[in-house]
Amino acid sequence: MRQIIVQFGGTGDLAQKKLYPAYRNLLNKGYDFTVIALGRRYPDCEAFIKGMEIENNSDFHKHLEYVHYDMADPTGIGNLEQKIDDIIDCATSIELIYYIALQPSLYEEAIKQIKIIDSHVSCSISKKIVVEKPFGFDSASARRYNKILSQAFTDEEIYRIDHYLGKEFMQNLLIMRFHNDIIRSIWNNRTIESIQIIFDETHGVDQRLGFYEKIGVVRDTIQNHILQIVTYLTMSEPASFSPEDIATEKIKVLRSIKPIQDYHLGRYESLGSAGGRRINTPTYAALKLYVNTFYYAGIPIYIRTGKMQGKAVSQIYVKFKNTTKTVMNDDKIRENGVIINTHPELTIDISMNLKEPNTSWKSKPVKFRFNHAETFGVNTPEAYEQIVEKILQSDKSLFPTMREILESWRIVEPMLNETQDIEIYPDHTRPKFAKRMIAKDHLKWFV
């Protein structure tokens, strides 16, 4: 079956930086598909190739078409229909994959035009639609957008993107937990004391302020990336790694989490200064939540994430209870822990206590490290490459379901209150509330 990817938003940053490299690599791996890039920026394919810095002599270039496409211009549909006809040629069946890298407010018009295009195709057709996160701005808008997509696609045909699910560290969380009896036996509330999830970024958002001003940190990372990490850390073992079985266990986790009440928001001081206006969109958040299932009830999960920090940190820290120091009456004995670093490279450390040489039974914490690049090499596919490959294969294991999305919106809904106080923190410093929040529980951030 001939596969054609119709790339809405084909001249945007996402397409240029993530999708086109993914398409190129997949073609090099032997996949066979054509990409039709849609956009208003360039008048023709030659200008598009040059402006998007795509190699003229690459295999990708041979599988790439461009259509100058303005959704407000009725002639655009005719040009796209003609391009699809040229690609189909004598094929008896095709699969159209509509990749919608657009603002959600444009979904309705996009669906209207997609329905017209579908009706024009003369051969047998199957189809998919791919939409980026965040899916909606709250639970009500998520339902509304899903209803719009359902006018032309079944739920099985809708692929909702959370690119974190395409990252190796996310998939390794499940393998680490469920393919190792040692880890499985200790991964519960009998042994885990607390969990920290830390994703601090050094850059700001002024370069994409128009988008971020409407989104903020809650919609940008917490409702999707962070809560997906929570599900992977605390879900029960699925019957299989099929999309349906994984989704079943993730939904159980999300349904057990109450709407977040213990949270704080901040924004970095220079936000919007480049444009000469004051923006009060939150760029940083710290929060605590609980997964109220049998094996994880009572474990506090501390989360901090945001922009304009002094150091980039992408880390998960699972801290185990330290019964040994009480039994041995020695406060110097450190707890065991699992430390997962996801950037700049994937490493998993298990912290254990061993005897320090030339001492009288004095222990010292030692890390046993797995380094992904050293073990498997540095050429691991990027997240978007894995995501697109799953789309081509019709495998939905790396895509959140609509039920997951709605539960996630329910959980973060209190954090979307626009009247709440937002702490202003100096650029490249951590907001004060992050330390205060975890200190209330007599704990410290691991980093």
C-alpha cells in the first residue's frame, strides 16, 4: 500500500528540526513513503527546499513534494488534490497520513478540508491523523477537539502525540521494572520512601512567546510529559506490552490521582522583556501528588520543572526507605536509590553502600551505572523517529489514549486557575517555593 504523509504546518520549526530528519532516517532504513509539505512561506518546491535547508541530492528530497497551501484560499485544496493524484498514479490503494502540526484552533477547518480531499481520491483509501500535544487547553476543549476529529476519523485512526513516549528512557522504565525480578520485588510502598521528578531547562521561551503565552508550564509539560512519567513509574505490570494493555494500566494510575492541590507556580523575571511587554504566564512549577493505588499509596511524588534555570537537569530519583540506619544505630548510613538521568545522555544508577577501604566497617554510597550510549552505541533513534515509525506501522503503543488525556486534564485543572499568585524569580535561579515545598516534609531535592 502506498503511504503518503500530508504535512500540515510543513514550513514550521517542528517539521524542520524534528519531523524531516525523522522522515529522512526512516527512508534510509527502507521505509517507502512520500511527504507532501504544506505551507504559505515559500512559493514553490525549489524555494522550499532551499529555505528549509534540505539536501537536494538526498533520498528524502526524492520523496518530498511541496504545495503552497493557504487554508483560507479555496484554490489550495485543488492544488493538493492534483498533487495526490500525481503521486497515486496507477496505485489501487493508498494510506493518507495527515500530520497536523497546527494550532488546535485550526483543527475544524483542517478537518473540513481533509474530508473534501478524501472524497476526491478515486482508489481504495485508508487514513490516519496525527495531532501534537497539548491536546486542548483543558478537559472541555480536549473533548471539543476530539469531537471535531471524530467527524472524519475513528479513534483507532487518531494518533495523539506525546513525544516523550518515544524517548528511550521512557521505554526503559517499563523494561527495567517488568523484566527484572529484583527491581519488581522492591518497587512498591513497602520499600520506596519518595520519588522526585526534576526537569529543569536553562533556556527561556521568548523565541516562541506567542505560543507559550497561551500554554504555560502546566499545559506544556505537566499535563502530558510529567504525568506520563508518573504512570510509567507506578503502573502495575500489564498483561502484555500491547497498546491496549499498557493504556489500561496507565488509566488506573491516573484515575487514582486526586486533582493537584499542593503546588506553586512562578515565572522568570525577563519573560516578555524582549518584546517590551509584561507577561504573567507561569514558566515554572513545583508540586506534590500521590498515586492512590494499593502498591503506591503513601509515596509522595515531588515534581519540579521549568525554564531559565542555572543548570539543565533531567532526572528521576527513587529514594528507598532507610531502615538500616535505625537498626545499626548509625545516621551516617545512606539510603539506597535509583537515579535515572535522561539528559544529556541516558544513565541509570543504583546507589548502594559498600565498605570504604582502610576503615573499620565504615560504608560509603557507591553507584552502579548503566550508560545507554556505552552499552548500545550513540546512534539510538530520536524520539520523533520512533514515533513516526510506529505511525507507519499502525502501532499505537507510544500514543496516549483520549481517556488518559481527559484524566490528565482533570488532575491539573486546579493549576489552571488564572487568578493564583505567581512568584517572579530571577533568570537562572530556582524559585524559592521549590525548596520550601519539599522542606515542609523534611526532605531536600536530590539535585
